[in-house]
Amino acid sequence: MFDYRSNSLQPRRLMVIKKICNQISQYYHFLKGEAMNNIIVLATNNKNKVREFKELLKDSPIEIKCLQDYGPLPEAVEDGETFDDNAYKKAFHYARVLGVPCLADDSGLVVDALDGRPGVYSARYAGENVTDQENCDKLLEELKGKDKRSAHFMCVLSLATPGGPALTWEGRCDGEITEERRGESGFGYDPVFFYPEFGKTFAEVPMDQKSEVSHRGRAMADFAAEIDKVMVWLKQRMNEIKPEKPDHNEFENNDWSQERMV
């Protein structure tokens, strides 16, 4: 055991050892970069979302992984007031933790008669750690007796690098809320979301049919259509550090978390 920084070593020998160490370090980072080039981590543990994302991106060159592939990780805090805010918070959090690009979505149901609720609280509308059925039941109860039942699903996707730069995509799907749950497929609010063009709820159609028109499917389709540009952008921006986030009150009026493909 010795310290190669010791002054007792001859200068020439010291230079050789330093050169070897530098070469090993460069080679390691080269291999790591090559291995990570086509990996994007989906920032979710939701098996339904992972299945839907993988189906939509099955023909792309990207290797899709999810949080479960990396074991226990510190959870992201989703306390934003908009879908865009939460999607970016989640994507950047896990990109920073894992050191690879992460793709996160924040999505929810927006009901006109309820002034936009449940919105960003869609997953926990009936409370923390509740089931999809409990969320649906609360929604149906609040709409009982109301004639206006128009609603739309909204999804914002955010792809963030470990340094902070991000791209976003949006998807929207319009429909109506039924008076009772219908269908056994899907998840979330699918059993109560009626899509007029199908004449059925999302829970009454196969997953692949739903994905073609769903809010998440549309956002993912836009993402997949730009995948070549996305990969170029990632190579250019992976090592860039994003400036600090501006004051939250200005968040919706700036492009801090958003960039558009050109």
C-alpha cells in the first residue's frame, strides 16, 4: 500500500502513475456513458403506467427502465400547483438521484362542474392511500344530480437531465363522467370516464385502443415521434447545469422547465 502523491516517489514514476490513473478514470466514464446512452428511466412504480409507456415506445431505440429496477430510492415531493410543476419536480429529482435522464408524468382528471377538481389531487382525491374505487366513488357522489358532466384528462410529460434541463410534452383527452362505474379494464378514473368516439368508458376498451387516444398516449406519441431529436438533445445537454428555479409565483409564466424541440 502506498500513496502515489508522496514526495518520496521519483517525479517520472509519479507522472506515469498519474497518467495511468487518469486513463482508467476516463475509460470508466466512457464506458458508463456508452452504457447509459439509450437509457431513460420512467419515474414511476405504477405497473400500469410502465406497461403503457413500454407499449408506446416498443419500436424505439430506448431502453426503458423504471424505479423498481434501482431498488429503494428517496421519494420525490409532488407539492406543485400545476401538472407541469409536479412532472418536472419528479423527473428532475430522480434524474439527479440516479444520474440518468428520467421521464415523469403528472396527469389527472379535470371536471368542469367541480371547478377543475380533482386536478393535481386526482390520485389522492378521497384521501391518502385510497383505492381507485374510493376516488371514483367520491367523484360520482360530488356530481350526483348535476347535468354538466364534461371533463378531460390532462397529462404533462417532463424529461429531465441530472443537471436540470428538461423537455415537456402535453396531452389532453375530452369526455364525460358517467353516473356509475362501467368496465373492468384500465385504472384510475377509467371506469367513470366516457369517451364519446368509442361510445364506452376507458375501462370498457382494451389498453392498446385506449392508448391511441388517451391523454398520456397522445403526449407519449408526441415524445416518440421526436425520439431522434430527443437523443441528440440529451447528448448536448446531459452535463449542463440548470440555473436555480425562479420564485414559484412566476413559475407558470416562464419557460424554466420547458423547452421545445426545433
